[in-house]
Amino acid sequence: MSAADFTDFASLFPDETVTHSNVRDVDLPGGAGTFALITLDNGLDSSKPTTLGPNTLVELGTVLEELRTRAANGEIAGVGITGKPSYFVAGADLSAVKSLAKREHGLWMAQLGHEVFRTLANLGVPSFAFVNGPALGGGLEVALQSTYRTVSTGAGALALPEAFLGLVPGWGGVYLLPRLIGPERAVQVMIENPLSNNRTLTGTQAFEHGMADALFGPDNFLEQSLAWAAGVITGDVVPERANAVDPSAPDTAARWAGAVAAGRKFVTAKTSDAAPAPGKVLDLMEANRTLGQAESASLECETLAELMQTDEFRATVYAFLDLVQKRSKRPAGAPDRSLARPVAKVGVVGAGLMASQLALLFARQLKVPVVMTDIDQARVDKGVGYVHAEVDKLLAKERISPDAAAQTKALVTGSVAKEAFADADFVIEAVFEELGVKKQVFAELEGIVRPDCILATNTSSLSVTAMAEDLQHPERLVGFHFFNPVAVMPLLEIVRAPRTGDEVLATAFELARTLKKTGVLVKDAAAFVVNRILLRLMGEVTAAFDEGTPAEVADNALRPMGLPMTPFTLLAMVGLPVAQHVQESLNAAFGSRFPVSANLQKLIDNGIKGLWETAPDGTRVIPASTMALMSFGTTPSSSEEVLRRTQDALAEEMGLMLDEGVVAGPEDIDLCMILGAGWPMFLGGITPYLDRVGASERVNGRRFLPPGVASGPSVA
């Protein structure tokens, strides 16, 4: 395509937030000459990342062409690219990419990026990327296409997350990165990190990998980078790249093949190969070892164009952009933030593992006093000791400063008397999951805390309404359900009982924000959202097993969904008694849709922790002694039948949840499953998947989401 064609293509995106390429000349020290410095800036604050949309790329390409002319005329000795304060540049503008309805438009977008980056790589003078902040996807590829790179120790997130987003690093990253840092590290950056909750690298880690040539502190990062660039241009500085490899070297082919094979094994373990993008990344990497850069670029463009039209990509963009990035920041049904009350002291009833995790989270994020109570001093001391030990671990990993560690420890105290809560603003219970116990706790608290103190329950399935029915002030009680491990899982199910007050609810949502959690408003219904869906799923698979379906068939039937773990593995992780307790609660609330397994109870009664054990050869087996405890029916199912049965059960349950008003819409179900259960992004959560496989219409007679949302616009 010509420059005019690319300009015409960019005109299709009049609403793009353009990242401008602002150029200024800098006189380098040491007589190195004039240096053209490009600052990528969208004119917005650091909460609005710079992105690379079509108009942005056209402008950057035009600027680079002008600089190539200046370089040919001897006017400049080098070109640098940096970002606005606190940000280098994110990748492609997903808002633009998701609107590419035609395959040829996706191809043009890919080709446009390559055309611009080819100019950057061939300016006639050295090019430098000064990575001053997050550099993601295409942003990191800007740096990789430059001749040299510096990175700030304050650059908090560097990554090629395309496999997570349903794409490939299609602007040269998949070609350049393994050559720069070696194939093994490249697979880590392009496959392992994206598929591990979209993990990123710090600036220091990126430098240690060999992705940057120099590492500087953030205070005078640009000045140091310019001085370093001057040294490179004059020849006084010669960067060393110890991790770089030559693909044609005799020993590289085996390393390359081994890295790709390890990557494929990792993808299978993480996604059951249900998502196309990770495999495509590895296909490209495998092919480009023997390709030239131009040939690889052509293959990258074709692959990107193909992936942009898949339902998995559209579902990922829906999940990541529309839900995690947008809806999570504007929770449906949350009261106005101005109603929230200040919280200057927190109480935690209990000092067990969950309570201790909560105390640590509140102290670290709120930076207010937190007091834990329990029935005896030994339990209290153990809980406080857990918090201190966890703080010490964070300090050892340099994830917290010595001052912050000392402050956090000082904020967390313990007591055997609930009178320690007398001046608390917010008290949350994390005691045994039994309604009578929790009601007793709240009855005691009401006689101690101030009238305006908010009471919260961390229950995972019990009725908040029932807990509040005997309280003098039921309006002060709210459900505040965290997921385990508390420090990692981002979801908070915020449960509104019929009499929960708006100020209480607003405070709960404001606390969620301060705790860096995503609050989703849910109605007080048994097991709320995540556990209700997971238990319906596990119930169907367990029922199929009880009916006579072989364990291997039943447990692996959902592999095409690409879930993070099999149902029986999840059962063992949750704990069989806990899962059975919640299932019994759901059975009491909803009847036969949640059958209680007699076989599961037999395992619990005999102290069995899970079905599977690992044999000496590494295979999974069910011991004969475990099988002997159980009895089975004579109506086994095939894996296809178990999968369809589970799909239909999930569609039914979510249809009922929406009819009951448990959440505001299917988007909130998806958000809950992504953030609370690790549901794959490429499914779009759960409702787009059920729409795609036809379960929604088979069971409910309608889709959860309209065509074009998390799917192609042409889907009927």
C-alpha cells in the first residue's frame, strides 16, 4: 500500500485519540551532534495511556520520513523516542482494532505498523528508545525496532501481551525478541508471562533479560539516556548484548526448537489449546528462525489479519477492554461515591488464615489501624504473627520498603476482647461459615461498636439478610466477599441485603477501590455469583461421574473450554468438605439443580482429600481404596455429552440469575467469573462462550449478548 492508501485507511477512524509525535532538537554533549527527540504524547494525563491507532501511526511515519531526509542531509546524528511523563507507549489502540470488521482492514493495520517501524529501523542514523514507563505490545515493539534502548528502573510494566489478548506480536516483536534475548527468554515474555495472569516485567527485569542496553533511575532518566546515546554515537560507549543469539549458529537451532516445544507444552497446560493465538505466536517463532525479517513481517501481517476476525479475539477485547478496563471502574448499581463514609480504623473478627489475609490487606492498602480478635490469645498471636511473617516476605523480595514494612506491622494488633472494636469504623467477620455463629458475632458487635460503624460479612454463600434479621440496625450490614488468596484475587462480591443503606453500600465500594479490588454489586442470593456458577458446573460433572462416567472422561470433558483447572482438581483445591457444604446450601435454596453427591460425602467421611493421586510415573490415578468407598450408576456419558450437559446447565443457571436480578446484566457475570475464578479472557468470561456454542439459545431461547458484542457483527 502507498502512503496515500494508509492515510485513507486512517481516515476511517475519526474518533481515535491520537498520540502525537512531538519533535525537538537536542544538542548532545561531547560534540556528538544534533539529536532529534520524539516524544509520544496524547495530551492526556498518565491515567490515559498513549496508544498506536492508525492516525497515530501515519503521523509517526510522516515524522520519521522527515527525519530520514534530515539524516541523509547530515543535519542530525541520531533519533530518539520517549514517552510522556510516566508512560512510554501501550500497544495498538484496541478500540480501533476491535472495530476492524473486514479481514483486509486488519491486514492494512498490520502492514501500516510494519511500514512505520521499517522506517524507524532504517533512518540512516542510529535510533534510540528511551523507555521511561510502561511499554506494552506495539509500544515495546517500537523499542525493539530501535537500534538501541535504555530503560528506567521506574518503568513498571514491559510486556508483549498479545497471546493473552488473542493476537500475536505482529509488528516485529516475535522476530526480533528471540534474537535479542535468546529463544528461551522470548518464550517466557511472549507466552508464559501473558498466560500467567498477564504478568509483566519491571524495567530492571527487562534490562537483566537483555531487552535494554542501559538501565537508569527515573529522577534524571532522560538526561542520562541522552548522555549515554551521545557516547554510543561518538564510539565511547559500545553496548554488549550477552543474551543475543545468531539463529544460523549451529547450536541455536536446537535451543530454538526446545524453547518452542516448551512453549507449546505450557500453552496446552494453561489453555488446553482452546485459544488459537498462543499457538500462532509459537508457529511464527518456529518459522522465522530461518526467515528474513521481510518474510517474517509478511507472515505476521497475515496471521494478525486472521486472528482479528476470530471470536476468541473479539471475546478477549470485550473481556479486557469493555469489562476489566471500563465496567469495573463504573460498577453497575453502586451509589454515588460522595455518600461514602471515612474509614480510619478496621476490625477483623477472627484470626485464622482468611482473617489474617484480610488484616494484612487492609493495613497495607488503607494504612489505618487494624485490630483482630479471636477466642484466645494463642489464636490472636498466631494471626498477628502471620501478618508479620508475610510482611517480612514482601520485604525480602523488595516489594515493600523497610519503612513501609515497619508501619504495616505496627498497624496490625490483636485482642481477645471485642471491645477493641469500640472506635472502629468498619468491622468484618471471617469466622466459621455457619449462620448461627455469624449471627452471634454480629449480636455481640452491636453492643460494642458505634451506631455508625459498618458491619460486613465475608460469607461465601450464606444469607446476609438472615444475618441482619435480628440486628437493631440491619441497614449497617453488607456482604463483602473476598476470594482466596486475598492478595491475588481482584474480585469483591459486594452483597446488598434488602435493608442495606446507601451510605453503607457506597462505603463498601469506596473501600474496594482503595483496596485495589473490583467491586461488583450482587443481590443477596445463595452463593451469589461465582460460587453458584462453579458449584453448578462441578455438580454436573460430579453427577456424571456418579452415574458411571469414568473419572478421566468426566474430569477432562470440559477441556475444550480452556478452563484453568479441571473440576476435580478444583474440588480438591477448594476442599471437599467446603465444596459439599456450599452444595448443600445451594441444594436447600434451589433444589435438584444442585444435587448433593453421596460419593463425595463418603470421601469426606473417610478423610479423603481428593480423587486423584499422582503415581510414581507422574500419571494421575484414583487409588483402588478410594474407588472401593463409592458406588456408581450404569448410565455413563461420553465426554461430548458431559460438555453439552454442563454448557446447558450453566446457561440455565445464568438465565435464572439474571431473571432473579442477582446482578445488573450478563456483563457482571462475566466480570465476576474472570476476576473471581480466573475464567479465560478468550472466552470473554462465560456468556459469550455459551452464546457461541448455542447453549444460550438451546436453553433460554435467546443469546445473553447481542451479535457484535464479544463476537463478529455478522453472527445472527
